[in-house]
Amino acid sequence: MMDAESVHGKLKDFEDACRKANLKITHQRLEIFRELAKALDHPSAETLYMRLHKKLPTLSLDTVYRTLTTFEDFGMISRVETVKSQARFEAEMSEHHHLICSKCGKITDFEWTSFREVDLPNEIDHWGSVNKKNVIVRGICNKCSSLEQG
Amino acid sequence: MMDAESVHGKLKDFEDACRKANLKITHQRLEIFRELAKALDHPSAETLYMRLHKKLPTLSLDTVYRTLTTFEDFGMISRVETVKSQARFEAEMSEHHHLICSKCGKITDFEWTSFREVDLPNEIDHWGSVNKKNVIVRGICNKCSSLEQG
DNA sequence: CTAAATGCAAAATTTTTGCAGTCCC
DNA sequence: GGGACTGCAAAAATTTTGCATTTAG
């Protein structure tokens, strides 16, 4: 998945996406994207910045932040397991899952008891022992889509 | 789910959990927990702080942070859709899911193509339109559990 | 050439910490 | 009473912004 071939393909796609989005293909953007594409560990902005420092000593951390945000806005990369900015909490400890509206960011709980019975792929046994599995559904809530129409 | 009855039950459980964990049941802790238990919107520390301000004018934001972290450490509440502190990114845009080790925090990708065919509960139709669904599996990776043994 | 992107510095936001006083058990 | 907890203030960590300069197309 992270072999040179695949990274190369992603870079190709990346350049196409930039052209389509009218984003300039700068040295920094190319290197930031390449570094993320070959990473196995879902790095943070700061981590990417440090990894790129040898190759691009003049690169600044704020450019990494700005660039990642731009890439995310254009759907070229994803932000992982995060609701923007602040940490969010819940006291509901029974098994449940989340609906997240991509428009308004609202998180709604839902129940799906039969999901407990669904078996995960066997390969996961090689990873370790599983405690729980949760589903995150993303889409547009009715409120937001009716606002868009109206 | 968030009716007075259920909040009351959670408060009862909360007090028991505090006693079991040797945590003192302070006024602030009770109110912070109550506020979170009755919330429908997975609030942030800052949001809880603002909501509690009328009732507890002397409550400080850092107490809210400290308290939520304590509750989380003792498994009384959950942090939602978040990997601690920094935002994390990935360039893998094809459908995949995540394994997260609760010990070391490492995030590993896995494929589960047949999950696409699994139907979500029908009630979700009332929520809005779904774009994608992802699974987050939490547990302990082999590396961490062997370290624990050794 | 020109609009967009970068780097720098500084600010804003979010979270954590040290310490003195307070409160639960 | 004593250790745990809180509030305050200050610091640390993370992310964003304004502006002058540079660069891709």
C-alpha cells in the first residue's frame, strides 16, 4: 500500500487534482504530499514538519498547517478520527455509534445492536486483541440539506 | 436516553464508580458529570464550562479539563472521535478502516470490503443522507500486550 | 506579469502545570 | 487531620493570521 509504485501513483493523482482545483504545484506542496503519502502512521502536522526538515530546511510549520488544510478542503487527504479543534466528550458508555454531519459538524448517537454480531476480517487477529468496534457514519443531516435547498 | 430518569441512574453509577476508584465526590465533579450526562451534543470542555457558569460561577476551566481527563482515565466518560492532542492526517483516500491501540495510540489501516454491503439500521434514513461509513476498532496491539507480559 | 503561496513573526486558541488554599472522608 | 481537589495565574502546546517577499503558471 505504501510501496514506491503506489506513492508514485498518488503523486500523479495529486498533481492532476491540483490542476483541476487550480492549486499551484509548489515544491513544498509536492514534498508535504509525498511525505504524507508514504507515511504509515497518520502523522500530525508537526511530525510531517520535522520529517521534512532535512529536505526542506526553510519550510515553516505554518505552511504545513495551511497546506494540509488546503489538501483537506479539496478532498486530497483526510483528517483522522477528529472533530475539528476542540476535544469532545460524552457520558454515554453503552455501545453506540455516531452520525456526523459534514456540513454542521453535529454528532448524533445511534444504536445498532446487530453490528455486535458482525465478524471483523480475520487478519485483525494478527494485529492484537479487540475490545470494541464502532461505526462512524458521515453524510449530510436533513436540517442542512433542507437549508441548502431553501 | 437523556431523560431525567436516565441521568439520575447515571449519577448513581457515577458516585459508585467514584467510591470504587477512591475519587472524592466533589460538588464540581458532580455538576460536571451531570451536565455531560444530560447533554445531547458531545460538548467540549469549554462548552461545559460555559454551561455550568450560572450554577457554579467560581468553577474554573482548568478544573473542567482536569476533571474530564480524570473521568476518562477511570472509564466513566469517553473522548469522542479523537486521538489525543494533535490532529492527524492520511493520504489514503480509498475506503478503509482503523485499528487503534489503546496502549500506544498507534493507528493501523485495515481493509474490509464486505462491510460496504452491510446495511445500516433503517432509522438512519430519518437523519439524512449517508456518504460513507467507517469502522474504528479499539484494542491492544500484539506489540503492547507482549511488552506487558515480558 | 499577476495572483497565489510562502516564511516570518506575532497572535489566538486549546490544554497543562505549580502552588497555595479549601474541602471531602 | 491529611491527602485529594480546586482556583488562580502562568506556561506550554497547538493552530491561525497579517504582511512583505517569492514563485508558479
